[in-house]
Amino acid sequence: MTTPVSDGSLFSAESYFGTQPPPQTLDHDIASVRSFVHRQRDLGRKVVLVTVSAASSVLSLPAYMSLSQEWWDNCPVGAQRVSIVVSRLPGLFTKAHSFPPATSRVRFLDNFSAGGSLARASIVSSRFLNGLSCRRPARYSRCNIRRVLP
Amino acid sequence: MHRQFSLQPFSRHYSHSTNPFLDFLEIETNPDESPKPPKITATPSKYEDLLEVLTAYKSVQQAGVLHTLTFVTIDDYLWLLRAVSQELSVLGRNVLYYLAAAVSDFFLPREKMVRPYSLTVDNL
């Protein structure tokens, strides 16, 4: 099915979904939706789908950072390596309204019971409150890191 | 479905920028120097408000009546919306769609996107 758009061309949903890649988490997201919907159906509940806030239009593909073999061999491994790379990223990769370091690791309300007691998982928060763990969250960066082979 | 990092029900009262939740917590150290880790408690002056929000949040969680999904780009949104709609179709007339997201009125096909300059990092 096609729909006329403002410039006189036609928009085809079939063509759109046939050419644009789905988000990587789509299968995981929909599995949780399916479970939720079936549970509501079994309980005889009605469901409202609400969509809010604004979507971004992506105008360019993600940037890549090239790392030489020499750098790769001499750099610390694991989280420390990622931390070093991310810390060198220019400001344009820092998304506005991202979580500041100390709040990036805990979903606040999930760690309390209604009676006011604190869940075991929240012990993590006492660690970063003491300044023992305060690293820029790499997973919010949109930059891909690609190793350059010799 | 909401944009990633948008304010959400319940937790919106404790946004990380306007009402940081860490300001509502206190650390209680053990006076007897026991090996137990220190406890975290809510600030007394904020306790009542926090308890009200927390009670409602836990109630909704326990009832399983709220399910959230995040999107960032218009592609995420369209793919999710189509897939979620397909799942909701099993409910027949027991579904209401309230599509209030401000999605863009255009998109750039992936094959027409430019790839920005590559960054080279050799001197870290």
C-alpha cells in the first residue's frame, strides 16, 4: 500500500520495512510485550498503548574510531580500555540529558520495598557514594570502536 | 512507548537533574564498627513523599499493569509500533491506541546516510 507525501512521491510501508533495518533489540522487546499482552488477556483486562515524547531522525551513520595495532597491544584490557577510549571521545558523542556517572547504575525505585527497607542490590549505591566507582558509562555512547588490523 | 531517558511514571518525581534521588538518601554507619555494611535510609523530611510514590510504584509493579518500551530514532519507533500492534491484535476490541509521540515527519533512508569522518586514536 502506498501513500502520497508532500513532495508528490509515494510512501510505501512495505518498501520502508523491507529496506530499513530493525532495531537490534526488537526481538527482545517484543518477547516481553507478548508475555505482557497474553497475561492481560488471560486476566480479562483491556490494554491501552500510549506513545509519548519525540523520536529523533538519524541523518548519518555512526562514527567509527580507528585504533592501531600498536595501541591495541599496549592498552590496558577490559573495562579500563573502554574507559580510556570513551574518555577521549569528543563532546559531540555525549548525549544531552544522559545520566551523570553516579546515577547511571541504579534505578532508584527498584531498590526499595514499600516498607522502606533497602534491597541488597542497593549496596552498590553505597560504593559509588563513597567515590569508589565513578566511571563514564560507555554503553550510552553511540560511537562504535573498530580495531584496525595491520 | 517513550523516548529513552524521558521522564516516566513514578520515577519522574525523582529526576536525575531536577530532583536527584541521591539527595534523599542518608548513610547510617555502624557505631560499634561491626563488619556489617552501613545502611542506607531515606531523609526523614522526604520520607512521607517517597513512601507515597514508592507504594504506588510497587503496587503497579506487583499488579503487572504497566509495561514500558523505549525508542530513540524514528526507525525504532516505527518498527516497535508495528510489532507491538501485531501483538495487541490478539486482544481484539479490548485495545485503545493513544499515539501521542511527536515523531518526525521525514526520515532519511539508511542507504542515503553519510558516514562521518573516522577518528584515529594512537596517542592515548
